[in-house]
Amino acid sequence: MRDFSSVFLVTLFACACLPAAAFTPNVPEHGLPSAADYSTTLLPELQGVVSWKTLAQVEPVKRDGKMIPSFSSQILALDSQLVRINGFMMPLDMTEQQKHFLISAVPSSCPFCMPAGPEAIVEVTSKAPIKFGFEPIIMAGKFVVLKNDQSGLLYRMTDAELVNTSVK
């Protein structure tokens, strides 16, 4: 229990201490920025790393009475490929070391809230535990496009490994 409470308190303290302006992107003329637009103010485009703008190329379409994702050809070409993703870790376990977590285009600002929509989140299962931190990381692994996942996720990465911490 001590590990969870320590991580929780550190997360809560860090979120409370960050000025809102630190994570405020340029707001477009009409409405709020997308997670992909927001991430460009925080994460650089890196050679050999899948862009969040690419992953945002998905639209909901109504088919047979339900909404399903319609992915761009660029996204479908990534299915079952080894890729790299640069983003912010969102832990799913109550431990300092994470093997199953989410990586997001946008840093979490609340330990109980999702920071972005499904197009800006990838579920990750890593080969070895990764230490939780607030800095962006780069993960490499097998990418899967989830065309009909009951959880609402669109992307998954398996057999993932930490490549490096990302460049700011």
C-alpha cells in the first residue's frame, strides 16, 4: 500500500504545482485543440517514431446501427508492424514499475481522468517493467490497430521495450 500512496501523493502534488500555462497549447479559432495538435506543443516530431497526427486519422462512422472507427490507410499500414511511440505514461497498476500501462499524446493532469480521446492513447504491454515517471518516453513494440475492441481502445502495443526517454 505504501508504494501506491507514495506514487499517488507524488502525482497529486506534481499536478497541483504545475501552472496551467505549462500545458496550454495554441487554441484554434473554432473550438479546442485536438490531442494531436496539443501534443505538438509538448512532443517533437521524431524520425522513426509514429506521429500522433497520424494516429488521429480515424473517424467514427455509423454501420449496422453502431459507431465504429474508420482508420486511414496510413494507420492500417501500421497494423502488426514494429513501431515506436513517443508519449506520456499513464500507469494502470499501483506500483512504481509498470508492465501494463497507457501511453498518451498528452500528459495526465488528473490521476482519475483520461487526458485525451482514444485516438491519442495506446495500451502498452512491455517485456520488462518500466519505472513510472512524468517525462515523455519512447516505446518500441508490435503495434495493433483494434478495429472492434469492447474497451473503446483503438491501439495496442505488445512486447514493448523502452527505447529512450524522449527529447524535449
